[in-house]
Amino acid sequence: MELKSILYRGLRSTYVWIVILVVLGNAVFSSFPDLSTRFYTDGFYQLLRFVYDYTIAFLPFPFIYIAIGFVLIKIFNWLFAFRRMENLFLKLKHFAIGVLRLVIALVGAFYLLWGFNYNSYNLKQRLQLEEQKIDRDYIEDQLGEIESALLIARKSFIADDKLITATIIPLDMEKEIRTVQKELLSHWKLPNRKRVRVRKLKPDGFLLRFSTAGIYIPHALEGHIDGGLHPIQWPATMAHEMGHGYGITDEGECNFIGYITCIKSEEPVIQYSGLLMYYRYLVNNYQRGFMPQGTAYEIPTVIQRDIMDCRKYADRYPDILPAARDIIYDQYLKSHGIKEGLDSYSTIVQMIADYNRSEFN
């Protein structure tokens, strides 16, 4: 009777059903990516985004502040009940159950609100991009092409002897990026009708101290960029996080869609932001793959100055445990099917090579 009673109480628990749903969902969706794509990514997830559009999207501030406030209230109530208990065993039991419930709720919400997208077809598969060979000649051609585009774009919005500041960035940057990205997704025949928001997160430097320029938080259904980020990095980072909001999970693919979004904008400063992001990956790949160790690629002076200015902004917020952060996030990505881990960010170079030779370009 005792076992039946425990099972009965367990099946009445919302937390038990959350665990069952997450485990079962991941098992089924990972085995049948077509089902995950059709039922979750193109179905249920789009319904969530529709609900978001007519509720949270209208808030003038990041919804994550409200979400954190709600969680803190629940924790304070839990701690208050904990303090009133006199029996040590009951205190330990209350503590363990409370922590377990919090973890289950957060993990369950993560998968229900976004995480199941990891099991669906990725962007490269949905666009049916064929992998192209990348050699030294290709990288050098790309470097020359992007350098020229960077210099042309920069001259169209600021003089060479001036540094880029926040006053240069369009006030309607988020709307412009969303408009372009929705048109791009429509061209690719992917779901695009929803109004994904990307907010600036305060206090400045909160994300940068964890080596992160932006983050998509599924529990808020919103993307976020660090307010302390250099202004020229705002558009590319925003376009990247917006890609996550449209259901793209791979970091390299979000870099890719962020780049394509930026260069298709009619705003030169947004174009420059995307070009600069891609250019830095190109330079890094070229130095690691085709240059002697200890030597550096010669970057045009005005572009080099902008890159150094970006680093100065980031240096205002020193990393907190960078090695631990890299290990944790690398393992997180790999556990969700991103076999390259942190290296997936630089797959933008391969994806652009594939895209340039595809029917979509």
C-alpha cells in the first residue's frame, strides 16, 4: 500500500509530469527530427511566439526582470517556511525538495519554451546547403572582398579619423533588423511572422563579465544584448540573438543569419557591424590556418582601430572565471547536439562559403 500511495502522489505532482514530458519529448524528437521540426519548431513554438507578440512584446523593458522577480518571491517564501521549521529532518527534506522543484521548473520551462528546437532540422539542413571546400585562396579572396566592403560602408556614415559612438546607431535599429530578418526567413520559406524582441540588458557589463555579448533567454522568450557592448557591435549581436528567437539553436548559424541580415539592411552602419563581425572570424581562421605562429594578419588601419576600440569597451568588464565558463558552455552545446561546442561560432565562415554557392544567394 505504501508503494501505491507514493506512486499515486507522484503522478499527482506537476513536477513529475514535467520530468516525464521533457525526457519523453527529447527521446521522441531526437529520434524523429522531422516530427520535431513540424510539430514543435513550426507548430507549437510558433504558437508560443504568437502569444508573446500580443503580451510580453509590448513591455517597454526586458521581461526577464519580471521573471527573475517572480522566482525570487518564490524563493523568499520557501526560505520563510524553511526558517519556521524546528525539526532538522524536516528542514533538510524541505530544502532538498525545494531545490529539486526549482531545477525541474527551470529546466522544464527551458525545453518547453525553446529547447526542443535542438532536436529539429538545423538551418543548414533546411536550406539544403552543400559543404564547399575552403582553401587559402578562398579565404584570401574573402578577406579582400570584405575589407573593401568595410571601408566603403564606413565612409558612408563617418569620417576615417573619427571613432564610432552610440549617436551613429539608428534609433529604430531593432525594427530595421527585424524587418530585414523576417524578409530573409520568408525568402528561405521558414516561419517568420512573429515579432521577436531583443532588449538591452542592464547593468552594463553583466554579460560581458561572462565573455558573452548577448544571450537569448527562453524563459523570457526574448533576446538580450549587453548594454556595455561597443555600439558598432549592437546590430550584429542583436541580429544573432533574434535568430535564436526564430528557433535557430546553433551559434554559428545565428552568426550566419546575423551577418546576412546586417548586409541586406539599407543602413550602412548596420552593414558595417555585420561585415566587421564576419571579418574578425575570417582573420582568425586565416591566422590559425595559413600563417606562421606568432605572426599577425595586416588589417587596414581604420578597421584595426575600430577592433581595438571594441576591445577597450570589453576590457572595462574583466571576465569572471572565463575558463569555467568556456568549459560549461562548451559541454552544454555538445550535449545538445552541437558537436563543435564553442568552436561552432566560427562555422560562419563555412556556412557563408556554402551559401555563396547556393540557389538562395
